Amino acid sequence: MRTQVAIIGAGPAGLLLGQLLHKAGIDNIIVERQSGDYVLGRIRAGILEQVTIDLVDEAGLGQRMHAEGLVHGGIELLFKGERHRIDLNGFTGGKNVMVYGQTELTRDLMEARAAADLQTVYSASQVAVHDFDSSQPRVTFEKDGQVHEIRCDFIAGCDGFHGVCRASVPEGAITEYEKVYPFGWLGLLSDTPPVSEELIYANTPRGFALCSQRSLTRSRYYLQVPLTDKVEAWSDDAFWAELSLRLDDEARERLVTGPSLEKSIAPLRSFVTEPLRFGRMFLAGDAGHIVPPTGAKGLNLAASDVKYLSTAFIEFYRERSEAGIDHYSQRCLSRIWKAERFSWWFTSLMHRFPETGEFGQKIQEAELDYLVGSAAASTALAENYVGLPIKA
Ligand code: FAS
Ligand code: PHB
């Protein structure tokens, strides 16, 4: 097989890149190791920044997102038994976020790709990348008992944290930065109405909790749990009982419980790869970086990487310019590190860290009191939460 860009991974990064390249007339093939249903079954992000919304519109796929997505102009912080609203819209001169599940965005991207009859290989095994430091990179994979080869101009590594692309880079050519947090997020999805109009981030003596949503009838909740916890040990009743203990009276009264549609524990880590370009192979999305989900940045960073990478490929094919390709890594990393900082800061502020002792706890409470009482501090939170502007 021959294509211009071989994309590894059919998550949001790979699918969005494929759609943008297709719209620009650039041929691409996506190779995905799981089935399409498996990819759709993963419950992940829920919040879209304006940069992501604009990119989905640029891809021509914003119709359902705008029809079903919920525009949110604020979030609430709950600590010491009191809720404090952060007016995202007011502190950022009118910016909002949108509640629209990653699953729905992935579905929209998959359906558009199938409708355009673009080549996507699902359930591929033994995927490998070759000669990406030459002008003739290749991808090989097995499917239906046969080995296949794709000759291409470029490889886009959109294969997530556990993918093959970053793992194929020679050790001396890459630097990895990592911080692992001493807890995980136990997430539950249910067809029950949200406890509040906006998201509630709670810092309580029992640990962090997040009340999020997917629609007016579907809720997404998270609890900070020890890394040693197993999801099998958490019955739905145990989850609802623990969540209830981490809410204030109003939310506790409004809480509607129901059977879980999905329940999982995700570890939290901060991770960045430098650089993101290796000859003719480029990393985008979780393949190149991971953030703790507290700041709702993971999916949105994947989108901004794809914005830069699609622009660079379009520039190369239309103008035979390599400027965008040469600057891809630096442009992405500047935005990535700011999102890493915000996600680390918000995680450090909202979770319990017993190892920091009573002094650490008092400092955390003082920072929360300062944050909700200072327009400057609340503005800093708001402008990072809605997403920093994307620089050309
Ligand atoms: P993805 O991991 O989504 O996609 C990579 C794709 O590559 C996958 O389909 C995988 O099967 C495929 N792949 C892997 N190896 C391959 C190989 N060798 N060959 C071919 N294909 C291969 N972000 C938020 O903003 N908010 C959240 O609440 C949130 N919760 C999360 C919970 C969990 C458990 C995880 C893991 C992540 C969460 N994230 C969250 C982050 C998440 O949304 C990612 O940022 C987003 O999926 C990034 O998209 P991609 O870069 O496309 O990576
Ligand atoms: C979600 O709805 O999954 C979600 C929302 C906000 C976050 C993290 C996850 O910060």
C-alpha cells in the first residue's frame, strides 16, 4: 500500500488528523490495533476547549457537537463544606467550555471517515514503524494472517501512551519527563441526572471528588482512590455511598443514583516526551504527553497537537515548505508544558496528599481560600481551564 501520511492510532488524535488531511486533499491511512467498538467503549474525556471546538468545526464535523454539547460558563470548587463558583466566562472576557464526551466526538469522527470511504485498518496486530529517519518511512502490520506494508512520506504517531511509535525511537534520541501521583481516579458513568448545572470539583477530608456530566440525563463521577484499589472491589452502592460522603448537603440531596454503565480506575501521571519529531515520524496526543485529568486537558492537548501537525503537512504539500514541520515540536511543547503545569497545580490543589502532613494541608486550604477570594487568582485558573490561546 502507498499513502502520503500513515497514521498510527484511531483515537481522537488520529481520527481528527485523518479528517483534516482528507479535507485538504492529503491521502492518509489509519492503522488501529483495536476494533472500532473497543475504541468507542473507552469512556474518557468530557470537556472541550474552544480550540478543540474550532478544530472540529474546521474538520466539518461540528453539527452534533453544537446540537448536543452543553456550554458551561463556570465550575464550582467545594472545600470546607462550602461551594465557590469560578465564573469562567466572566474572568476570561466571555470564554466557555463545552461538555461533549470524547466517545461522542470519536463516534462523529469515525462515521465521517467511513462515509468518506477512507482507509482505516482496525484490529491490526504487530504494528511496526520503519525507516522514519529516512525519506521513505514504512509501516508494517498483520491482518487476517497476512503481513502488510504501507510506504508513506510521513508517519503520525497517534497511538497513545502505550503505543509503538514512541517506543520505536532510539533511547539516545528522546528525553522523557514523568511524575506519577500516589492515587488514581475511580470513574463511574450512569444514566442519572447531574447533581448540579455545572461541574463540582471537591477537596474533602475523605479525598477528591468530581461531579461531571455528559448530558442532562447522563452523569460522570470520579473519586480519588488509593493506587492499590481494584475496580472489582467497588460495588455501585459503595461508590454512591462514598461519593455522597464527599458532597455538600445540597448535592447530596440532589444526588440520583443508578446502575453504572461503566466503572474504571485510571492512574494519574504527568508525562512529556522531548522532542516530538523524529525524522519523518511525529508524535501527537497521548503518544507524546499525559496530564492528570483534573484540568481536563488531555483530549484538548491532543487537538492542539493535531492543529499544528495538520497545518505543517498541508504547508509541506501545498507550498513545499518544511517550516511547519521543522517547528512542530517546539510549538507543541510550549503549549504542552503550560497545560502540564496547570494540570499539576490543579491536581495538587484539589487532592489529598497525606504525606504532606498537617502543615501541607493548611497551606492547601490557604491557597483555596486565596483563590476564591482573589479576582487575579481566579482569573488565572479560569484562563487556563478554558484553554490558553493557540499561537500560530
Ligand atoms: P488515545 O489513547 O485515545 O488513542 C490512541 C489509539 O492508538 C488507541 O485507540 C489505541 O488502541 C491505539 N494504539 C495503541 N497502540 C497501538 C499500536 N501499536 N498500533 C496501532 N494502534 C495503537 N482526558 C481528559 O481531558 N479528561 C478526562 O477525564 C480523561 N480521562 C481519561 C481516562 C483514562 C483511563 C485515560 C487513559 C485517559 C483519559 N483522558 C482524559 C485523556 C484522554 O482523553 C486522552 O487525552 C485522549 O484519549 C488522547 O487521545 P489520543 O492521543 O488519540 O490517544
Ligand atoms: C469528565 O467529564 O470526564 C471530566 C471532566 C472534567 C475533568 C476531568 C474529567 O477535569
